[in-house]
Amino acid sequence: MSGVTTVDARGVDISVLQRLGAHMRPHDVEECTAFGVSPVEAVLQSAYHPESESFAVLDEAGEALWVYGRGRARNAGGMGIWCLGRIGSERYARFFLQESKRVLERWLDDGLPLWNYVSVSNDASLRWLAWLGATFGEEVEIGGVRFVRFELRR
């Protein structure tokens, strides 16, 4: 997987990000839709939001596998984090695990909690978050989907 690279999402051609949104993993689609945004809108908002730090992971052909980032969460404390992936990105699981661990450790060095909500039916993301050491809190319903809050702290 040596051709896989992580880049600033703002420098990625918009058509590459739109294709990620059009071929997003089903659980990510469910979560975006519950929050009232289309998958393509969610990717573009994630990549280009002026108050966030966002990255794209590109495969050997320059196609986006994931877009992820963090940004201050108004009135909630800490930093909101997110990761949206493409169908088939599981093929790069080893890279994803190593890269996500490295990035999240760096973000936790800032001393702020990292948090968001994940669908209670998104087993792969729940396992990944538990592996990272996340704690899980209250469950809420958003857009007809049950979510659980997670938090990562040092």
C-alpha cells in the first residue's frame, strides 16, 4: 500500500471528493442522511470547512478513500472529529489503523477531548473507536437513527 498518501483535503480536486461521496460506505451514508446532509455535501463540508483541519487519504490512483478531520464544536467543548469513507476502503485497513492511531495521538497532545456521535449499528466504527480507547456515553436519536456519543481523552 505504499502508494497511499494523506494530504490536506483542501488541495484535493473537488471531483475526487464528490466521487468519494457518491461511493460512500453505507453506514456513513446513514449517518450523514440522519444529520440532514447528502453524502457528497458531507464530504465537501468536511474537506472545505474554514474552521476545521481536514485531510484526505488517496489511493494509488489518486482516488479518495477517506476524508477526516477535526474542528471546534460550538457550545460543546473539545474538538469534534469525523471520518467518512469510500466503499472498498476496507482493503486498506492496516494503513487506516496505523494512520488513525498516529493522527489521533497527535491531536490528543493538544489536551482537548475528541468526540462525536456514531450510529449504534455501525459495528466496524464502534470496534475501531473501542480499539482507540474511546469511552461511550449517552444514546440519542437523530433523524430516526440511534447514535451513541464517544469521546477520546489522554
